[in-house]
Amino acid sequence: MSRLLAANRKQYFLLFVNQVSYHAAVPPSPKRPADLRLYRNRKLYRSLTRTLRVYNRLLLTRLRARGFDDFAPAFPSLMSNLDMEGTRIGVLANRAGVTRQAAGQLLREIERCGYVERRDSAHDGRATMVYFTSRGRRLLATVLELVEEIEADFAAALQPGEFDRVRAGLLQIADRIDPGGALGIGDRPAAAPVKPVTAPPRAAPTRKRSQT
């Protein structure tokens, strides 16, 4: 009987420890609507989504004011991932997070506006490269100018130096979780495999003949 009670006490104790450990590891979900709103507003996903939505709207409005009135809201998903030296369609699709077919359809719209052109790869006959046209390069120069203006406006909402730290921190996260998304990475030629260096074989030791 005493053994049964001891076993039950041990079982209940372990169950209690497991429950305490679980509740300590998993934060309780907010119950009140105000707490839930605060919880959601503080998460990185929502902050990034809100910031990117305003960023794109400002960029689109200012581009159209500069004369690029045919620039569509869908264009940045591909054009922001296009290298100056050209990029393969498959790499563009991967960076944009869309299928190759969807990337091809959007590219046709961008081509009709005269911002990009497609050419066969000089290194791989099976691959198609996408390049900026002269109008596309003028667009890119304008975008870079506007990006500086927009990010200066964002930085004004923070203390001096804080925006640079936020931007550097996000870059570190992006490089860690999405290393292939950096410009230029997908189109770099694969490095030649390095052959392991092996030591030369040892000569078999010669046996001295015994003098008789």
C-alpha cells in the first residue's frame, strides 16, 4: 500500500512539473481585446507589413510624379531583385517568392513598358537572362534617389543613429534566414571543387641485407 501511494505521489509530482514547465515556456494568450491588439501590434510581422505598405505607396506616388506613370504596384517584386549585370528568370522568381510562370507573365508587362529586356545567356544556352534597358536604368537611378528620401523621412521618426541600427539588424536577420536572396548570389558561377591535398605515398622501408 505504501509503495502504491509513493508511486502515485511521484506520478502526480511529475505531472505537476510538466504543467509548470509548459506554462513557463508558452506565454499565455491575451484574453482581453485591448491586450490582443497590443500583442499583435508589437510583433515584427505586422510592423514590417505596415512599413513596407507605406514604403511602396510613397515610392509609387513619387515615381509617377517624376514621369514614370506606367509603373505598376506589382513591378517592384521583380525589378527590385534584378541585378545590374542581369539575372536569370528562375533566380528572379525565387527571390520574389513566385513561380517561374508567374514571373514570366509579370516580366511581359514590364517589358511592354520598356524597363527590361530578355536575352539568352552567354554562358548557358538553356538559360534566359533579364536586363535593365536604358529606360530601366533611368528608372533605377530615380528609385535610388527616392529611396534615400523615403528612408530619411523614416529615420526622422527615431533618435539619431537608431534607424541605422534597425536597418543593420534587419539585414543581419535577412542574411541569416535568406542567404540566397542577396543580390548577385544566385547568378554567381559555382566555384570549382577544391581537390583535397594528399601527402605523397611513403616509400617502403628497405631492409638491410645481413652480411654473412
